[in-house]
Amino acid sequence: MLKRMRTWLVAIGGTALFLVLAYVFYAGGMQLTASSASPPGGSSVALPAASAAPPPPAGAHPESFAGIAEAVKPAVVNVATVGPAAGAGPRGLDPYREFLERYFGEGAVPAEPRQSLGSGVIVDQEGFVVTNNHVIENARMIMVRLGDEEEYEARVVGRDRATDLALLKIDARRTFPAARLGDSDALRVGEWVLAIGSPFGLEQTVTAGIVSAKGRVIGAGPYDDFIQTDAAVNPGNSGGPLLTTRGEVVGINSAIFSQSGGSIGIGFAIPINLAKELIPQFKARGRVSRGWLGVAIAPLTPDLVKRLGRATRDGALVTEVVAGGPAARAGVRAGDLIVAFRGASVRRAGELPRLVAKAPAESTAEVTLVREGREQTVRITLGELPERPRR
């Protein structure tokens, strides 16, 4: 079923009312998706807390989400951008432009900059806002509107296409309400969660659901590690927070599976622990620096497990070594099976890129590998992953 569901990255444009009309007529396949998530480098940061409602008893259905919503909504913003001329949406089409041209004639829309509507969450009282990279990418100007309808211009402090995260700074000398960041690793499947954002431009919309799954890989990027939720998430929710019943942000809403463009109860959020790791790097250099090993890898198939005489499918099989790269200089060969990186076991091949990305460039890493049935450890000085990954 999911294989038949296409996922597209949509920059949401137009006014709130017009967005609703456009999507009603355009509901032939629009989908909100974006890039993905999981841990590249950096260290966690302690951020100011916003007041939050007391949590309900463990495992209980909360009587009301009102207290949580009231506490966190002041820290949730609407993000509007002005960027290049429209025309870069799915299939090369902007839904706003196609709607007008389809129903009002060709050439009805002049080639003007367009507005994109998304969401964001203030994570620092100085006015730092976390949102999705796809919400602000290529924007010439960014405006954020708070729940009290105050509007401010914002600038990009840093962004990362690989994880679809971005950090903005509101240009204003005042103290802002900030949300409290939680621990997405501690999140459990089945927990109640809330999403707050601007679906179809309808600001400060609150929806509720549960955590449906964790660690989802949806093919959005090399660091997929999404939180899946059935809380209603729609176009315009991108960049807004996913919250626990303690009022803590545990995810940044980023993507949905949908055939119609609306929520079908399968939404995805980037774990907040990833954002906490990237925020210091955004502030320090405006981008993310990741370690680079210089290998191509593949998972072990049942047939390979038998041929290699392994008892499990744990590990990442090296299929290619980049000439002159860090792994090649350390003597790693195609056919080696990497089973641990810096002391962390590699259970599945997809875990290795995330572990390597978290390690600082130019640092030395001990890599445990199996070659011809024998386990050995090599020390590798990591390179820095280019913005367009080579391997």
C-alpha cells in the first residue's frame, strides 16, 4: 500500500483562505513531505523552559489538552516566506499557480515571488526558532507571526538539507516565550502527543494523537529516524512542534504519507534530540559538520549471513571504499563487515551513517570489523562529509 503512496516536498504558498480553496480543487495527489532526521554532530543544549501544564498520571488519557495548548501556543509561530518566482513544486508545478491557471485561464498568474506558509517553534527566549529547511529554503525574506499576532522579520542562522532542519533568529530586542525541549529518546510508542501549527494557513491549530512508531525510515534522506504519529498533520504544519502531555517538544513535524494532500493519520516528525545536537552548530558556523568514513555499505541479506558464517544480520557490509578516503587510508577493504563504531554496536547498516555523522571531522575513531571470519579493530581519522555526500 505504502509503495503506491508518493511523497512530495511541497512549499505551501498563498493566503490561508486561498490555500484551502486551492487544495480542495487540487486534491489529486498533493503531498507534504520533506527530508529526514537522525543524529549528526554537536552537543545537546539547555534551553529556557516555558510554563507547562502538569502531566497526567502515567498511561492515563488526559482529561483535557487545554492547559498544554495554552502553555505552548505562545511559542509556536507561523512562518511566511517570499522567494523566487513560483514553479518549483511537485512535477515542476506550484499548486497555487496551477489552480489559477486551470480555473481562470493560462497566464492568470504573473511570474512574481510567492509566499510559503509553514510553522516553527521558539526554542530560546532570545528569539531563536526551529523550523524545517524546506519551509525557508530559497526565501528572500522570512516573516514570523506569533500567537498574539505580532509580526517580525527573521533571518536564517543555519540550515541543513540532509535533516530538513533550520534555525531562524527573530530580529527584535525583546524576550520571547520559549518552549521546553524534551527527550525524544525517552518517548514511548502509544504515548499521547499534540501537534501545533498552521495547517493550510490556519494558525495555532492544535491536534492530538499518539506515537504510532519510532525510528521510521521513509527514504527521505540518509539520516531517517522519524517519529510516526496519527495526530492530524497537514500542509502548513511543517516546522511546528510535536508535544508530550508534559508540554515538552519531542519532535518537529515534517512529513505525511497521503494520496490526497490531507492527513490520513500517518505523519512524521524529526526527533527533537537531533535538533538539540544541531542548534550549537547552526549558531557557530551556520551549517552542520559531519564525520566522513568514505565507504559504500549494504545490509546483510539472509544469503550473505550464511556465506559469511554469521549468526545474525548485525553489521554493515562494505561494498566499496573511496580511493584516498579515510577508510582506504586505514586499510579497510570491500567485503569487510563493520560491526562497531567508536564502541557503539552496528546492528543494522543504516545505523552506521548516523554514527559516523555524529563524530567530529578530523577525530579518530576505532572501527571494529570482521574480515575473513576474524574480528579486528582499526583506527580511522575521519574526514568531513561534503554537503553533497560522496559516500
